[in-house]
Amino acid sequence: MNIPLRCKNWSEQERAEIGRLEALCSGTDRWSFECDHTDAGDPWCVIYDQQQHRIVLHIARIERRYVVVWPREGRSAETPSMTSAVEMALERLRGYAKA
């Protein structure tokens, strides 16, 4: 397992994992995908539901850990693995897509 770095951008390995989220979003006109970083330098990504005008998923690297937030459920999870964070995100997002 790769230990997350402290930098403003996602690493190449992190970006490959994020690509899985982007691929899911590109398969729908409903969701948009955006990445940036906080003023403190923590990178983040969100998936935004354009029909309901709200964030569906937020994933960020904070203090060398990954945080996944599902705002509509009021849930969050934390993990030291980007792969695990993306797997959690994809599982829930696939459920949203079916609903």
C-alpha cells in the first residue's frame, strides 16, 4: 500500500484510481466530476448531480488519509488506502445510479 504524500496534487497512482470515478461519471449526463485542492494543499474531488443540484460524493486526502463523504446520507468514511476509498465510493455510486 502506498502511503499518501503531502502535496497539492494527486499522485499518479491516486489519479489512476480517481479515473475509475471519472469513467463512471462520463457514462451519465447527470453527474459532473471536478478535482481541485484546498488552500492548505489537500486535494479533493466531487461528483455533482446536475439534476438535483447537489454534491453526491466528496473524496479528499487529508493528513495523509482519504476521506469519503456521501452528503445526501450524512455519512463519511476514512481509510489509509486510495483504492479502498474509491471502492467504497463506487459501490455507493452504483447504487445511486440504479435508483
